[in-house]
Amino acid sequence: MDLIENKTFDEIKIGDSASLVRTLAERDIQLFAAMSGDVNPAHVDVEFAKSDMFHGVIAHGMWGAALISTVLGTELPGPGTIYLGQTLKFRRPVRVGDTVTVSVKASEMQADKHRITFACQCVNQRGEVVIDGNADVIAPTSKISRPRVTPPTVTLHDPGAHYRELLGMVRGIPAARAALINPIDAKVLRSIMTAVRAGVILPTVIAPAKLLRAAAAEAGEDLSAVRLVDVRDAHEAVTRAIAMAAAGEVDMLVKGEVPVDDLVRSMIANGRSLLRDRRLSHVYVLDVPTYPRPLLLTDAMVNVYPDLNAKRDIVQNSIDLAHVLRIELPKVAILSAVETVFPPIRSTLDAAALCKMADRGQISGGSLDGPLSFDHAVSPEAAQSSGIKSPVAGKADILVVPDLESGNMLAEQLEYLGQAQMVGIIMGARTPIVMPGRPGRDLACQASCAVALLLVQSQRLHRPVVPGREAASVA
């Protein structure tokens, strides 16, 4: 058993010393920010911390002082030490990646009060003194020996990190013309307007003017410079928006207070020139803090019980979106309850057929595997423990669910238990349809518009497009 044992005052002599070696990692800075709430860019912006402008405020003060305290509290004198104070000078910056040797040496002792002054020094990997000074402690007078406690593992999550990366992708891309369909809820309107201010979209609002003005007043938004198309109701707003898209007046549609099925059915009925020879389907773009990359999930909103042909289109739509998000060869996991073909479970048969369709070129641009259970799709450990060898297992970029029911439940579980944020895009038409996420989540709304802008930019770069056949109806 690894024990931690102190040295009492009587056991310590002038000149006695102890030391430890640590390397400053990005994680250390993030942990400090999470603990203290200090989000000063000089402390938490790693790129800034690497720059010459950074003078190591946190790395010097908090991290270095903490390491000195660690040596005194665990090594010399060790357990039972009472820290009285310290006087430190910060000679040089400590940056991410620097390795520091922290040492303390007993320099003065007061027997009547059991006080010891330690000379403290931190030296980097280049032999440069970065911190020096003195620390005063009361040393223990009785022996203490205890099992060394292993610090708890702290898992750091950064909600929204993937969405911020998406916003970074659209910097420098001209904003897309967007038809905002009936955004008459104050929270929805406020979130969408953050995307306008971020330079992602140029809005045309299609809504009843009276209701829109009320929502704008509640949201505190000034819409005087925004083009408004006044309509009677949500149904007319949808029809007008689709007509504007067909006429080339807007590049994307952004859903407001409109039922999804009304929007999809109206697109099929009134937007024939916008449809391709592929079924419309919905793709969630999820920011799951516990997952190392953006995660796409389809279809949880449009196709209720898709057949095999519909699933082919659903898979291809999601792959096309992944390409736009700069995932060159997306790993597509076809989900089911089990990872073997089991005829009583139809989704296992569909999964096997979809994989064979990909082998035959009927689905292109991605690496497919299935059937896979959820854990085997997203967890390398689960896949390895079950002996599943696959380029997709444990590393999925896209999750294809059996039907809308399972997809909707999975998405909401990730949102409420996995702290995920989610936005959606309806794919399959020439004009992307943006589902901006739950009201009030500004970053998610901006990210959804950024995804659509990337789609629009891709279309700009690949015109002209040959008109497609009429899309299949919603299942």
C-alpha cells in the first residue's frame, strides 16, 4: 500500500528539501476556470496563453502556488502542515506544455512556535526560474501516516464546442438569404436574430405583421431594417416562403411557429421545382459534450416508418450533409436493438441490405455498417469487448435509426441526459430547411443557420444542377 507520511518539526533540519515535477496542460487551465469561474481570456484562451502577450497570470499565480502547496502538504513537512502564507515573485511566464520542477527547502525554523520558512522555487525545462519566494508553515509535531489518496478523475465537458467550430467554418462566407417562416414567438425570434447579427443570414420575415410586432416588442428586437412579408396565418407564410425559394429569392427556409408536417407537405405539394429525386428527411446535428465529434442522427422528425427505399434516401441525405460539414468519409452506423441479423427484427434486415446497397454503389460517399446497437456504434470499449471489428463501430459520425419513434426518443435522451444540444436540417430539397432547435438557445440557432449556409455555399460552388424528379410523399 502506498502511504503518505509526514516529517515532524523535530525531524526537519535547515536545508532539508523536497520537490515534484509537473507539466502545465490545457486541461489544468480549464479546470481552474471551471472551479473559479474566471474566464479571463488570458487564463482560459489557450491560443492567447501560447502567445507572447500572455504573462502567465494563472499559470504563475494559481497553478504554481498550488504546486508549492502540494509539496508542503504531501512531502515536506507533509500531512498535518498548516499553511500560514507565502511571498512569491513571478519571474517568467509558464505556458501550456512547460514542465516545471517545484522545490522547497527549509531555510528558517522557530522552535517555540514550530514554524518553518521554506525557500520555494519553480524552474522550467530550460533551467529558467519562473517562480521564487518563501512560504511559512506550522509543522506537525506528531507522526501521521495514511494511505495515499488517489485524486478523483474529473471529466471536462465543453457544451457548444462543436457548434462554435461550425460557426468558425462559415467565417468569410457571404450570408445566405433566409426566409423566416412565422417567427412569432419572442424566444424564437430573439434566437434567430442572433444569427442575423452573427452575419450568417440575411432575413426576410414572413408572418402576420401584428403578431410579429408583438413578438419583436417582447423580445426587444428592432425589425425596422428587416424586410417583412405580411400574411394572414402560418399556412400562408409557408406557401409564400416556398414560392420565394422556387423563384430564387431566398437560399434557405428557417422554421418558426409552423408544424413540421405542414411544412414538409407544403414543400411536396407546392415546391415541385425545389424537389430532387430523393425523399425529404430530417437530420439532427448534435453537439454531445461527451462525444469527441459532431454527431448526426436521422430520421427523427419526417419519415415515420420508412421502408428500405426511403432509408436509402435517408442515409444518402445524411452522408451529403456530413460532406458539407467537412467529414470526408463519414462513418454511418445503421442502428438496431442487436448487432446481428435477426429476421424477426426488421431493422436488422434493413441494416444488412443498406450495407450491401453501399457495396453496390447505390449509396455512396460513406462507410456503412449495421446492424449495430447504440453502444457498439459510439463506444470503442463496448465494440472491442464484444469483439466487433469494424471501421464504424465505436466511431460513428452518423446514426441511422429504424424509425421516427426510436429516433425521437434517442435524440431527447441525448439532450436531457447527455447534455446534448441539437439542431436540425431537412435535406433532400434544393433549398435547405432549417430547424433552429429549442427556443432561447442562441448558439444552437446560429449553428443551424451555419449548417444551412454551408449547404448553400456548396450549391453555389456546384451549379448548375439538373432538375430532379418529384420526391416521394412522406411516410
